[in-house]
Amino acid sequence: MSEQLTIITGSKAEKYEAMLPQIKSLISGEQDLIANLANVSAVLKATFDFFWVGFYLVKGNELVLGPFQGSLACTRIAYGRGVCGAAWQRGEAMLVPDVDAFPGHIACSSLSRSEVVVPLVRDGKVWGVLDVDSDLLDDFNQEDVDYLTTLASYISNNEMR
Ligand code: SME
């Protein structure tokens, strides 16, 4: 397993292109779910300096906070609640340019202004979500959704327990 991360400067796309294969090789040699999600959060934080980035995992009828980087966060989110719960319910990525305009948004931090949430899907079932928040309005676009969806598929395709 590589324990060194090469972060390049450049466009957002260039950063994702450089980061994704590194994450793939980082997690491919490890089967522990928490260890991998913790490292993926760290790599995303180091590469993009996201305000908050991390995982919520489906446990029963709730999402429960998993590994993350950023400030204190809500520990449990009900099915369909907030942006994360909506991504789980719909089984699709949510791009929210202004969290205050999203009905039911859960404000873990009042500084969070925009976010993107991508479901983690295995065998057609959502088992968690990747949540990325920004303290800037309208900070994400379809490029983030596409690259983060690719990342989510790497994670879901990696054998982990
Ligand atoms: N913003 C999320 C809640 C999680 S925190 O932002 C970390 C939501 O509305 O689903």
C-alpha cells in the first residue's frame, strides 16, 4: 500500500485525475472498511481542502456518521432527511448550490453553504453516502459529481468488511 500522496496543483479536473488512481491503489490492498474510508477522507481533505468531507453509513433505518475530516458533525440522519438522507432515498447524487434553499437541509455547521452528496451503491443497494461540504456558495458543479461518483464506485467495488 502506498502511504505517500502526490498532490498536484492545477485545475479541479487535473486534481481529480491525479488523485483517483492513488486512491484506487491505496484502498485496493486493504479490506478494512473504516481504515479505507478514513484514508479516503484524508486524501480528499489534503487534495481539495474541503470544508467538511466524510462518510455516513446505513445502519438500520438511519445514516450513522463514519470517518470524516472537518468539524463536529451530526451523528445520525433519518432516511430521506437532509441532503444525505435524500441521496440515500433517491439512490442518486445530490448537487446543492445553496443549502439554505434545500428543504430539510441539516445544518451540522452554520458555515456550510453548498454541498454534494454521492451514494455508495453495492448490488443496487445504497450502503452509505459520501458527503462533501463547502463554506462557499455554489462551490461544486457536475464535474465534482462525476468524479466523486467514480470514486464512490471504486470504494463500493473494493472488497471490504
Ligand atoms: N449537510 C448534511 C448533513 C451532514 S453535515 O453537513 C456533515 C445534510 O443535510 O444531509
